[in-house]
Amino acid sequence: MKSDRNMLRPWGFAPRNAEAISNAQLDEEYTFVQQPLYSTLPEADEIKPISGCQNIRFASRSNQRIIMINNGDNNHGFMVCGDCGAAVPGDDAKLLKDLQRPYPATFMRRKCSHANALNVNLGYDFVTDMLVLEIALDDKRIDTMREGNPWLPRAAQSLAEALRLAASKELDIEFSELVTGYRLRKNVHGSFVDVYLYDSLSSGAGYASNVAKNLMVLLDGVKDLLQNCDCETACHKCLKHYRNQHIHAMLNRIAAFELLDWGVNSSLSDGYSLEQQSQKINSLNNILVSQGYNLKIDGANIFVEKGKKRKAITVYPSMWKEPHDGRIIYISDAYLKYAKPYALKKIMDEL
């Protein structure tokens, strides 16, 4: 997989081989744009604190260049013929073999050989207004790893979606008028989550600038949206809608609220009671028993046993940086929910 592919801005799209096909023959393959990209950072004199927020600063910027990129399925890009324009998802030129020109070619007797095929990303760029919320994290208390982190990307993505919905309600506009995203970054000062909001209209309609005028009202709206729902993670009453279908599996209003609460109050999510830990780890009980392990509650602790080996287990909120104690096996609640094989392997390896 390549990370240095050129970006092609398509001028339009045409049906396969320039021919209409029936729905019965339709074999569709969907890919989606990645997180919107922007390279600039607010200057020191542009970024400002928000009254009432301990770890959030903001910048309202105009004329920001945004890049939207679709890098294909599993980051394999698209093969595009430089001669005729035929295109197909993937990074193998052989995928173009059976494709004709994507336009009628009455006077061209020979089929295009696609000899000048290129592997590219599809995308475009435009200039608009942007609001950026910078949330400073504490590396000593919060799991700020960028790879294999079950909490941070979900929290950031979900908070970004909540920000868009709350802003559209505050401005009384369609949420499609606003686009949102996030990026994770580290520097010598620490780890940060940038949640940004910008106008979908090129050159900007002024929405992102207007919403920056009363940010505490906006953040209160975000808080209400995240708290006033009874779903376990996310649903169509809070964060899900038809325009974010491709990230439904990522959305988690609880994680988003944890990130917001940290930004406003420097609060970490609470630890779990023994009963709550038992309920969460019970999802592994059957498979542990089948492998010769047993879970037992003894006093104020949960223990895993196999033969003469015995060790305490603690289930902790995935927001936390993983504690370390050689006498205890620490399991993130997110791994018990989203990555049970990893949680199981961790128990077996550390017993």
C-alpha cells in the first residue's frame, strides 16, 4: 500500500464501458472519503481559551484550504488510464484489462490498451471558513496512543459529529451545511485532539464563524445531545444519520462525553464497581472455562485461575492510560466490547 500516491481531481464520472446496465447486473463497490485534511495550525495569537473550559482552546479561521481524499478500498487507491480515463478501484493495472473506454468511440477500432495506467487517489480541495477546537490531553492519565487505541478515535469522531449536529441546531440550518472532522497530533507540548467544523460551501457561508461567537452555549448543546439519550453507544436519536453511515460503527456518545468532560472540567471517567467489572468480563466466561480457566470473585477482587496459577483482574475504562501492576491483569472495557480475542489473549498471556 502506498502513501505517496498523487491525487486526481475527477472532472466527472461515466458508466462502465459507457453502457447502461440493468439493476439485476449491478455489482456496486463503495468507498468513502477519509477524514478531511488541512495542514495549517493556528498561530499562537490566533488560538484563544474558552471561558469555563480547562483544556479546550479555539481558533476561528477564514480561507482555509481543505483537502478531501478517497484512497480506495484498504488504501489501494484507483487505477486510472491516462489515455482514455477508464478507472477501477485497486492498485493492479490488470484490473483495467476488460474495460472499454468510458465514452462512445465510434471511429476508434482498437480497444485502449491502458498502457499508461496510474495508481492514484481521488480527491479535491477547496477554501472555506473553519472553527477549530483544540483539546489538550494528559499523556500520564489518558490513553493517547494513535495506533490500536479503542477509545480515542471513537471519542474524537463522535464528538465531532455531535458538534456538527449541535451547531446546526444552534444556527437553525440543515446539518448538511456543515462538515466536521478531527485529527490527532503530538508535539513537544503534549498530545492534542483537534475537532474542527467548516462550511460545506466553498469560500464559506459564515456558519463556522458565527457559531464561534458563543462557544459555551454550543458546548452545552453538545453535552445535552450526548447525555439525553438512552442508547448504549449511538443511535438515530443522537449521533447516527444517513450521511455518516460509513462511520456508524465508530460512534459512541459515552466516549464523546468523556472527551468533552475532560476538555471542560479535566474529569476522567469513573472506575467500575466490582459488580460492574464482573458483568463486563462475564462475556469471556464461557470461552475461558472451555480453555480450563475459571473466574471467581473473592472479597473485593475478581480472580482468574488455572491449576495452581491465580491472578487478580481489573476492568478499567478505556479512556484511562493502562495501569501497570505485575500482580494484576488490567483489561480495558473497550477490548471486552470490541476486541474480545485480544482481551482473552491478554488474560492467557499474563496469568
